[in-house]
Amino acid sequence: MISISMETGQRNIGIYVCTGCGIGDTIDIEKLKNQVTARNISVNFKEHPFFCSKEGCELIHRDIATQQVDHIIIAACSPRVNQDVFNFPDEILEWVNFREQLSWCMKAKDEDTQLLAEDMIRMSIAKVNSISSPQPYIKDNLSSGILVVGGGISGLTSALEAAKAGYTVYLVEKENKLGGWASKWKYLFPEELPFDKPKLTEIIDEKIRKLEKYKNIHIFLESTLESVSGEPGQFTISIRNKQSNKQIVTGAIILAAGWKPYDASKLEEYSFGQSGKIMTQIEFEEILNEEKNNVEIDLKKINNIVFIQCAGSRDEKHLPYCSNTCCPTTLKQAWQLRHMNKDANVYIIYKDLRTPGKTEFFYQELQKDEQIFFTKGDLRQIDTSDKNLSIIVDNTLLGESIKINTDLIVLATGMTPSDSSELNLTYRQGKGLPDLKYGFPDSHFICFPYETRRTGIYSAGCIRAPQTIQMCIEDSTGAALKAIQCIESTKRGESVHPRSGDKSYPVLYLPRCTDCKRCTEECPFGAYDENEKGTPLPNPARCRRCGICMGSCPERIISFEDYSIHSVSSMIKALNIPDVFEEKPRILVFLCENDAYPAFDMAGLKRLGYSPFIRIIPVRCIGSVNQVWLSDALSHGYDGILQIGCKPGEDYQCHFITGSELTKTRGENIQETLRTMMLEPERIRTEFLEITEYERIPDIINDYLQTIEKIGPNPFKGM
Amino acid sequence: MDKKQDTYTNNQTPILIIGGGIAGLTAAVEAAETGYRVILIEKQPYLGGRVAQLNRYFPKMCPPYCGLEINFRRIRTNPRITVYISTTVTNISGEPGNFSVTLLTEPQYINNKCTSCGECVKVCPVERPDEFNQGMTTTRTAYLPHELAYPFRYVIDHQKCKGVSCGLCLDACDYQAINLSATETKKVVKAGTIILTTGWKPYDPMNLQDLGYGKSPDIITGMMMERLGAPNGPTHGQILRLSDNEIPKKIAFIQCAGSRDENNLPYCSGVCCSATLKQAMHYVEQNPEGEATIFYIDLRVTGRNEDFLSKIIDHPRINLIKSKVATVQMSSDKHTINLDYEDILSGLKQKSAFDMVILATGIIPENIDPIKISADDFGFAKSEHLPDGFYSAGCLNKPADVASSIKESTGITLKALRTAGFKP
């Protein structure tokens, strides 16, 4: 436990400077020590040539035991290197990057490098003096239950997998039975060996049978969600069915509400609606499985059938994307038809035949059937004029256009997501999940496919992307783990990805809140609700701890115990700003710790040199930078401020979704600050850096310094 | 150095994960953050596997380092994860809940006192082929695996090192981190369940003689192209011909090189189309006059990635030709590469000349001893058919893209946690 003396507010600080890795050759440690201890008499300042060694760590442990050091500053290599070696969970620990961001990239034994080192230490002292160890947010009566919305293959899978792990599951399905789309079909295309024929849909029945055996799965049929409120650990849910409303509380939610077929009535160019013999893949499925009695069409007697792939898909006018499943489904349907009708000729017209991975084998099987004709081609027209149906296809593999007379045309249409607003979230930011593209609430992160914009709510299956059954099963099993992980992390008072394990959370000083609603609107995760006046109602368990709310607040009422308006302002003001005549500009650099900070470390690894006039403050997200820090820096005499964040835009790399984008939109307010202070717009610049762009760093810095040189020093210096 | 364990996990028998690529990393962090102890084993001296070698991910064109950095941070800060690098498994005995696993760690000539100061490299006299750059460059025998290596420490290739007879690095190291007489070490650990995430290797292009591999250094594989495009690659990210360091003006990608082919790999590896589209786009954006031609059978870009394909189709300097390439030959000038192919749409046989040819080869699973993995004819494992207590994920199961492998691995982790006895 941190002991801050109640009488003196004294914190026992130990500063440990490693002189290894060239640090001792780059700066004058004795001089540094004198500078630091002159201002901070009670500080323990120790040096060692090899702090990450056993002896080095023991030295620090001894100080903790005998000198009651409880605030440790380690000035050595980057915090990214030895975080596991310097493990002091009971003390406040702050790193100063004396290697990657000093000795590896600055001139040795140089006056400006020395001043940089001194300032870095001053900033770290200011920081440890202004933060405290976060006390986690753990409410009473947290739930380990999981709500699963949707009883198709994805919902069934998530429910089973979570229940098997011992979690209580509430499965809500709006139809009067479980199984979703797949239970309406007789066959599924094979996704594993052998690939000689489709598989029966026993998989669905099997899952339903297993499910019904679990006492910890509660099934609600013909039910919908009236409302969902709360936060991970305590989602309050109202389930409605014909008879009644039921209230439950769960710890996490899995949205597996599935998909709908694309509205074929929009497919005029495919003559849909003009003939009973032109139908969608889904409609054909019903006839194939003899669910509907179609008097007009006897599949056992037809001669010719045409399947048109990508009908309204990969098409700007309809669905621009590919639905993944239509090619293998057509193959399955072709197989089924050929097996019930040995004389039928099948024509499959495609743009690309997409059977990736092992489904390729199923394609190879069907290619052996001489009565199935595959061709790439562009549909020119469908003729429904006389009794005979025909199509004309151009650019075929035969090298010419062909006309096909047919008894039936099946249009392989695409999948569209169900509406996530059926969740009826009472969140201030809306009822559903924000979607990524084309209406699908998917994650934009290749590496973190379960990264959702609503903490504790995971989308799985075809609602989040058109997927095959096998993909849905994998996806929803993973979603079950993420839901469980969220529940367990919440019980520990910890954040989930990307700041996994973070126990801090935003604390608001509401008496000064002006209800401006910036935090409630700008939080990428909808962590804040609002009351009628517009005052934010925080839900800390929804929070990802990025600090974007802290950055957005004009009244500066939001802070974290270990990352606050005050702690960063103190760091900014801890510097000695040289006066104008020394011609040593000072550039404050806010570095996002996700991509930009590691890029700076790699620049150090490569020994890329850059100016010693910069002063770096790492931030959790560039979107967490509050305007007051900018005005503090400028009024304190910094000549320029560089904000370096992760790439924004359509292919954003910002780990908190909108953080870097917000820096762009807040630009206007930033310019206003500068105008009020009668300062040039160049005094604040924003750059975006990818993690591999370390080679750009010297140019970014030197370029900015040249700009500052042109406009001259900050007139506020020395005031 | 051991990280302090949090007490409530002390009674857990860890989950052992064999393979530290993206699927293994995911299993490790996901299990640990749920609240369970894991041991992650990796045969290379660094984590990240093959994704660390990729330049960009499709379709976001984002660098894999970005996600790896977060995963490494999650590992560094989680006391429930123990990592063994340069380690393989030589024996597994016991039963679910109580496996005894023998780990064999390669001789660690550089130990964990290494501070990555880099002084040893400066004096090392011996070179070795750099597998990270697909053999296109060399490193010294003391080397840092790559810029974002985790663990961040140098390695000595004990097979190439001359040992104590040389010993120049011993004087260069201030931290007593080098021992050139170190031997391999064995350790037995207990595991509750085992997850196999040993990944894949590229299909050997030497099997593709018709496609010219080996005839010229400018006929390369997709993974080599990936390294050429990477800023930390052999050519600092500039696509260059390996024969003469010139910028190629016309490049060809041959899809399904040895895939969808009864004589080689009959299945489709799923990701090579996307990889080629990404590499083609990278090349034409880097070279305003360069032209890329893609010879394909079917363009397999699925789901919402279709819009990336649209950008390619509309691009004036990228040609898409549905075709089967018959042969790849060197021309008499020993510089130009000639392709003979049948253009399927016109039915005509054609010939075209290029400066560089990239073979998009497929994925084969990396099966390991000593476990007899229940695998199909191609070596792919099936998690459900493995012995009790064993699970598998990632490209060991099937060729898959990164996001799919991660989703699958996350789900498999749940199954492993259950078997290991994890409860709410």
C-alpha cells in the first residue's frame, strides 16, 4: 500500500538511474543527481550499471524495505522491455526512457542531451507526486450470467459453450422454435472430409438436444428484448413475450441475431417477380426440401436449370460485398437436384467460383458430373416472354456468348445483417451496436476480431459478417469465451482489451459539469448515459480506459487516479524552459503509447538521431489530450506542440476507434485556443504515425523544428 | 526471472500452448485474461511466428506489428503467462488434468541478462542465412531476430557459432550475458490441457519446376515478396529485383502455384488471392510506372473485402487474366522471364514477358512429434479427433486468414479452459 504521510503529503521517492546500455556515457550522472536532489532533497537517487540484473533489482527492494520508498522512478531502458523484471506491484512505478529515447538517439556528452535528461527526471517526479494507485471499481452482486440473443446455429453454439463452462445462459429467440435458418434446410454443404456429398443438418438438432439437457440454460421462445441497460457485470434486461415481461440480470451479452436474405424484389435486372420460375436460392431451398408444395414445378421432371451466382452481390447497385456462402450453397443445391433427377442439366453462371480452403474438394467433386456446366460469364438478359424461359450470357469460357433455354432460374442472392437495434439498449448513444460497413456490427481489427464498440456485448455469426456454418460455430465459440472473460475481468475490477488489467477508471467532478455532452457523445464505447439535463452518468464497467472523455471535457472534470488533468499538467510545468536568448526551443510531444511510442523506441534501436529539444509525454490515446494541456504548455513557454497518434480514416489503426479522428475534428477548437492566446496556428501540429514508420521520425521532428524556427520563439517565454 | 504469480491461480495446472504464432499468442492472452495460467512454448527465439514476417494485413493494409505490440504488452503485464522460447516438446505423458511435458530448450549462448545493447553483433565474424527474410539476406551469428522481437534480446545461432575458439563477443558484453559453452536444457512441466498451434510453412516452390522456381533469383514466392515490401526487409521496403537491384517494371503474380492441383496441393489455401492483391496494390502505388499482372483461376476474396477487389479491377496498371500458366522460362538475355499461358476467356495461347514473377504458393501444416496428431491426408489436424485433453487451432487445422485463426483459437481456448477445470 502506498503510504502518503498525512501530515506532510510526503511521498518517498526513489530514483534509480541505470548507467548501462550507453546511458552512463551519454549523460553526466553526477551532474544529474545534483540537479535533481538540489530541488528534491528527500529523494533517494541511486545509480547502477545494470539495474535489470538480480543485484540491481535487489537494491531497489532494499530501499523499499529499509527506506520506505513507495514511489519508484526507473530511468533506464524503455518500459516496453523489462516490465516483467521491474515488478513492484505494491508501489507506484514510473519509467523514464533513458535508453531508446535518450542514449540511443541523442548526442553523447552534449549540453542539450543533459538538459533533456534533467527534464525527463523532473517530469517523472512531477508525475509520481500527482498520481495514486487506482482502486478498482467492483460493484456488489455482479452477475456471471450471459444473455444470448438469437437461437440459430450461432446462438445455440454460444449458449452451449458457455453453459458447459458453468455459466448461466439466457437464450432469447423470437421464433417459436430454435434452430434459425439452418434448421429449415435438409442438407448443408460439406466443410470437412469427405467432400463427396452434402451433410444432413443433424448438427442443428444435435445442438438443440444437448442444449435442452443443461439446467443452466433458460430458453425464451417467441420473445424479444424490451430493453437492455447497465454495464458489464450488471446488464439489466427486460425480456418480453406474449404472456409477460421477465427481468433478468447478466454479466455479458452475445448478439447472434443472424441475417436476412437480400430483398430480391429490388433485382429488376434479373427479372425477379416476372415469372414463378425465377426464384432466389432460399426459395429454391424450400422447394428442394419439399417444404412447400409447388404445383408448377416438379423438380424430378425438369430438364434444365440455371443458377446465376452473385445475383445482386458484388454489385454497387445492390450489395457491394460477397456473401461467402452462395457459391458452396449453389453447389449443394446442384448436387441435390442431380441426385433427384438424373436427366437434368445444370448450368452455373459465375463471376468467380468461391470455394476457398477445403470446400475446393466439393467443387472438384461436382466438376466430375458431366451434366453440370460451369462457366464464368456476364448475364446479358433473361427472356420470360414466351412459355420458355431463356438467358443469354456473354464473355463465357467458351469464348462466345451463349443462349440457354431453361425450366428454372435460381438467383444466388446475398445475406444482409439483422438489425442490432433490436437489442433496445437504453444507452445514450443508441439502441444497437455501431456498425462497421454495410450494416454489419463487425470489428475493424484483423488482430482483435472481438473488439466491439460496446464493452461486454459481442456480436457473433451472420449478424456481424456473412459466414458459413463452420465459421459461425467457430466465431460464436470464441464470442462465448470473450463474454466469460469480460465477466471475470469485471469481477476483478479490470478493463478488457486493449488496456487489459487496467484498474483505473474515470472519476467525474460533477459540481463543475456544464452538461455540454461532449463526453457522452465522444466516448467511442458509449460508456456514458445521460440524465434529462444532459449530465453524464458514467458506467465504469463499460469503459476501456482510453481517456477520450478526459480529452473532450472543456471543464476538465474527468480524470483517472493514475492519469489525470493534473498529473499531465504537472509534468508539462515541471520543465525548466530556457529563456529566449539561449535559442533552445522546447517542443512538447504527446505520443500515443500504442503505435507512436513503440515507433520511437524502434527509431532508437536503429540509432536514428533527432533533436534533443523535444519533451515527450506518453498518452493512452491521442484523443485523451485535453485542451488545457495545450494552453498550459504554451503559457509555460513551450514553442510548439506535436501530437502524434495512430492512423485515422477509413482504415483506422487507432485502438480506440475514434481517438485520432477526434484530434482532427477538435482542430477547430485548438485553433481557437491559439487565436485567443494570439499565437500562430503552427504552434500545434498533429501527425499520424504507423508503428513501422520509425524512419519518418527524424524528419517529422526536424521539419517541425524548422517551422518553429521560422515563426520564432513563443512570446510567452519568461513571462 | 519469475513474474510474481497472483495467488488465486496457484492451484491451477497450466494450459500448455505449443506454438507462439498468432493463434498461440491469442490462446495465451485470452486464457490468461479469463483468469487461468498458461505456458507458451515457441521453437523460434521470438514470438509472433509468420505474421511477424508479413508487411501488411489485408485489406486494411495495416502493419502486423501494431497488433503484435498489444499482444506482447498483454503478455508482459500478465503474471499468469510463462513463455519458453527456443523450446520444443520432446515428450508428453500422463492424462488430461495431469500431463507431464518434457521441454527441450536449445543452448542459450545468450541468456536473459542480455540488455540488447547490440555490442556483440559489432564484433561477431560469422554470417548466417537470415530465415526471417526468407534467406534473402544474412545476419551475423549474434543477431536480434527483428525490430519488435519479443523477448527483446539478442540470440546466437549455436549451430553457426564458432564457440569458445572465437569468443570475441565475450569481451564485448558488459553484462555477463554470453556463455558459449551453454548446453541444451530439459525441463518437465505439468499441464492440464494442451493446445497445438504449430502453424504452417509455405509449400516448397522447388516442387514447381514448371513455374521456374530456381531458374532465376527474380522468380520468388509470395512470402519473399512480403519481405521485400517490408520496411525492415532486405530492400527497406522497395520492391527490387534480387538479381540486379533494379526496380522491376512489369511483374507477374501466378496464383494457385501448386494449389488446386492434383499433382501438388489439391486444396485451396484461401489467403493467397488476398495476399497477391495486397502486394500488387503496394507495388503499383510505390512505382508510378510499374505494371502488375495477376494470372488467376478464380479470384477468391470473400465477404466485405470485395471493395478491395474493386479497387484492383479499376486500377489502370493492374491486369487480371483468368488463365492457367503452362511454363515459366528464362529468355536468352538471362534477364527477362517469359510466361506461356492459356487465356481461358479467349481460349488463346499467349506469351508474355516480365521482369519479376511471384508464385503464390500454398500453406502446408506444421505437424510435430512426439504426438501422433490425428490428421487428414494433407497433415491438417482436427481438434475434435485429437486425444483427450488436446486441442488444436490456427493453420495447423486449415489454411486460414489471421482474423479467422484468431476467432478459432479464442473458441478452442474456451474448450481447453473447461477441460482444465476453469469455473466461474
